[in-house]
Amino acid sequence: MKRNFRFFILLLLLFSCSDKQEELKINTSSNEPKGFPFYQQKHPVFTKWNKYYLSRKSGFKNTSFILSTPVKTEFIEGTVYATFDREFDPIYLPYLVYSPNKEQYIDFNSYHWTLVEGEPQFEVDQEINLVDTKKKTVQRIAFCGSEELVEDVYWQDDHTVVLLKQVEGNKPQITIIDLERQISSSFISIYPLDSPSEYSKIRIRKGIK
């Protein structure tokens, strides 16, 4: 009788350990990075950017993006001129990206390049600025050094900006900035491209008259 009781206790212990291991597996798998389904984005700017990479056949896959850990974005005072400044150069007007309510816009061009004899001359760095036309403020919401480039921008709504980027010369990346909470979430491609992107230069030249 004692043997049967001991055997029953042993079975209970085994099942208990098995349940804990299964629970551990479930919890661990939930922490794995999730891919970002780009094909669900229907904004025309994203669609254009996505089609450009797919048409080049350079190793780009629009479902190969992994979400990184969201980070707090430190907004600081921007250094570019806004449309309400006398010094603002109107050559940048075609490149300003306005919010749906038209009260704000993103300027990601005027810090990065200037026009010299009809051709854009580029700086190494790039400043991405949020301009509030009602409050007349300029805030730098992102900054790119030599290893990063914002190729295009669009608004998801009046409080959310999407940056379409190129990192390290051959890795597409999308960064979503929550302007109210000042939090950035980036989706990084796990597959590098076979050749450098010309998207940004093509976009800029189309706006030059």
C-alpha cells in the first residue's frame, strides 16, 4: 500500500515539473522579437518606398523586419529655419511633410542638403525637425549621423510620425515616433541589401524645379 502511495506522489511531482517547464516555454517564447507586417501599411508614401525596394531585387523582403525595444526620444530645440522665419529658403517648400490637420510639419531636408548650381550638395548629418506653425516652435525629434539616413517621412495621425530609413548603407528600417509620449519604436530589417539605395536622391531631384 505504501509503495502505491509513493508511486502516486512521484507521478504528481513529475506532472507538476512538466507543467512548469511548459509554462516556462510559453513565457520565453512570448519575449521573442516579432516581425512587422509591412504589407498592411497602406499609406501612399510607404507604398512607394516599399515598391522601390521590391523592384530593385536587391535582397529586400517586406516581411523581414524585427521590432526593437522602444526608447524614450529626447526632443530638443531645432536649428533649422521654419516657414514663419524670414530666413527660410523656399526651395524646401515641396519637401515639408504636413500633419493631417496642417498645423505641424516635418522638415528632414533643410539641415541635410543645399542646392548648388541646381544640384543638391549633402551634409554628413541629418536633423529631423518638428515644426508647429501655430505655436511657432521648432523641435529636433531625431538625428542621423553618417550611418543613418531618413529617406522619406509620413504621418500616421496628428500625433504619430513614421520615418523610413536606411541604416549602415544597406539596411532598411522604419521608426515610429509617438510625439505626445516622445517614444520611438524601430523595426529593423534582418536582411542587408545587395546594393546601396538611391531612393533619397531620386526623391530630392523630383522636387527640384
